[in-house]
Amino acid sequence: MSLRCLFRNCAGAICLICLTSPLYAANVWFAHDMPISQMTGADIEILSSAAEEALENAPDGDTRQWENPETGAGGALTPLSTSEKDGLRCRRLEIANEAKGKTARTELDYCREADGSWKVRSAPAAAGTT
């Protein structure tokens, strides 16, 4: 599933756990506490574009901010490492988001597929919420 589709699917189905692949519907209440449950479609689009830009262009350790001034939702995206797996460029991305008082942080591994899209390969660190 592409990064853009992943964010759209999370917004459309709040019962799914945010930003993991494969998506699990195991705990509806978990998603309720995630910032994604408070985000608008515009927030998701801004986050998705910022994540793709960070994965494509940001050096490891360089944090990119995103924000929707209309809703106040925002966050930070930090590529932590870059590697090669199965001949693909892969990056670990730390994602920290906030929307309507809910915050979460997680790390996901993405790989750039042959078609140029970034896809989630694994979730090495558990998400934290407040």
C-alpha cells in the first residue's frame, strides 16, 4: 500500500491502527486516542505530502515540520536511517503528530518501490500517545 493510500485509508477508517502495515482492526479504542482520528482530509493530504518529501529528500536526522494552519494539526517527520533491502532504498521515519490535543509518535520502515512509491515495510517501534 502506498504512503498516500495508507494515510487516506486511516482517515476513512478510524478503527484501523494509524500508520502501520498491514493495518489491523484489532483495537478500535486505540485509534480513537490517535491524532489521526482528529485529522481532516486536508490534514492527511498535508501529512502525506510532507512524509513523501521527507523520505525522498531529507538527510538522516533532519526534521521536517508539517502543519495545517486551518485546523492546527501538525507534526514532525525525521528520517532516522537509510539502508538498502532487497535492492531497494529504505528509510526509517520517525513520525510525531498532534491534532486537537492528541499526540503520538512512532517509527516506521519504508522502502522506495521500483515504481517510485514509498511503502511501509515494518513498524520497528511501538507508537506512543498522549
